[in-house]
Amino acid sequence: MCSSTRTRNSIYNAHCFFLIVEITQAAKNSQLWEVPLTITGDNDPQLAGLTGRIKVEIDGRGWQRMATLMLKVGHFNQAEELYNELLENASNDRDRAHIYHILAMMKTAQGKYPEAIKFYEESLEIHRKTLREDDISLANTYNNIGVVYNNMDEYSKALEFYEKSHKIQAISLPKNHPDLAFPYNWLGRIYRSMKEYSKALSYFQKSISIREQALPEKHPNRAVTYSDIGDVHRLMGDHEKALGFHKKALNIQENVKCNPLECATTYMNLGEPYREMKDYTTALTYYQKGLKICEDKLAKSRPDSAIIYHNTSKLYFSTQKYSTVMKYVLQAVEIGQ
């Protein structure tokens, strides 16, 4: 695991793993800190546990697995560097198309939407050499491009790609296949963004109808749609219905492993009706839970984190705590830059 050359004062190493023993300040008011390290190896149970967990959770081999790990923990610059190296050394079009797709997803997570579109188009261009326009494997890419245009507030373009995705899946999949719920959910979000709430609700209801038939009762995807339905009811002014659907979502998410962003969003969505009803104490309880997930488990550069900070600032504005408002506004602005 480790090859090293020792001198009297230094260790020059490659691929070594160390355990941090402790961190102490060298002297009072000093800017220097002492960090004793203990070298470890394959026999260390903590390291073995970590590498074992990575093998379970991260697909791929070699540098591909490392790139995926960097992406998963939000180290986007390191991930991009590794994926570019993999792209340069890719031996076939299939691998190149896959890497372009991953890079596009990463740029979406970073909020770099024009770059995301560019990488998705690179992936599509390769696939179109060998696949028909209605091939089922293209549906996910069309859906993801729709997500990017939705994030850019280009709703007509988003609808175009969501409908392409839905058309392919409707032809290729059984009527109640769980994958058919995804385009319905995204079409609902588009119409919600366009403030066409009745249309949004009809698409969310189509989505949940499929998910309730095709997925287990405690499946995380059912929770996502329940929360989306709750948010539309809030926007239509029905706080009681909104709270009912958000609590239904949370009952699932608190009892199964789910995407941290989706769970944080449900907490924020649940807090929002209470804020609008001026029950600021209850609202704050849910906002703080969403904020904690954001700060503990999400990369701070994600646009989704900026939305959570912005929504938190609205709550503190309602309670006239303006210094706290500025704290969260500035954090949102920093991510946006």
C-alpha cells in the first residue's frame, strides 16, 4: 500500500494512509498546529472497513471508482480531473458517451448549466450513431436535459425534452412501469414553476398513481411525489392538505435510506406552510432539520444548498431577525457566484 523513502527528517511517500492521532496548537496564539500521524496499512480494521464500504457503495474499478467517489462526496474539481483523464484514454464510443453523461450530471450539480447541456449533447451525438431516436436508453438523457432547462427557467425547452423522454418510455414500457412516473413528476414540476397548479397536480397524481401500484409502501420515490403534491397544495392555499402530504413523505424518509437532498427538501417544504400560517416556532424546527442535512451531507457549492439558505432567510425575515437574514442570504449569494 505504501512505498516510501526515509531520510532523517522527512518521509517521501506515495499512496500512504495515515491515522490522525490528535490535533494540538503548537503554542498559545500560534498559527502552527501539531498533527501526529500514525502510518497504517491493509491490516488496519478501520481502513479495511472504509475500503470495504467504498467497494459496496461505489461501482467501477481503479480510477473510475476513485472518480465516482470524488463525485459522490462533492469534490467536483478532483472528479472532473479524473473523468477527463478517463475520457482521454477511453477505448470506445460507449465509454466516451458514458463519461460525457457523468460530466453533464456533475455540471448540473454545480449549477453550470450551459456546460451540462454541452456534455449531454456530446453523449447524444455518440449514441445517435448507433441508436434510433426512440431507443429507450436515450429517455434518461432527454429527461436530464429537461431538468437542466427547467433549472435555467427555460420551460418550453424543458417541456420539449420531458415530452421526448415520456414518449419513448410510453412506447417501450408497460403501462404501470415505475420509470413512467419520472417524466410525469418532472412535467408536474415544470407546470408548478409556470404557476399552472392544476396541470401540475394532475401530472403529480399520475406519477403517484403509478408509484403506489409499482413500488413498496415505504419507497423513497413515493415520498418525493407526496412532497411535490404537498407543495402544490400549499401554493394553491390549502395548508392543511399540504401538511398532510409532506408528513406522509417524511414518514417514509425518516424510516428508510433516502437521498439527503430529497429529505432536506421535505423538511423545508414542511416548514413553509407553518411559516405562511405564522407558526414560526414549528416552522423553525423543520427548517433547522433541513439546514442541518444541507450542511452535514451536501456539497456547499450545490445550487440546491443555495435554495435552502434562501428559504431559511425568508423565515428569519418573517420574524424580523434581519442580521440572521443577511447571514443566510450571503451564503446563498456566495454559492450563486
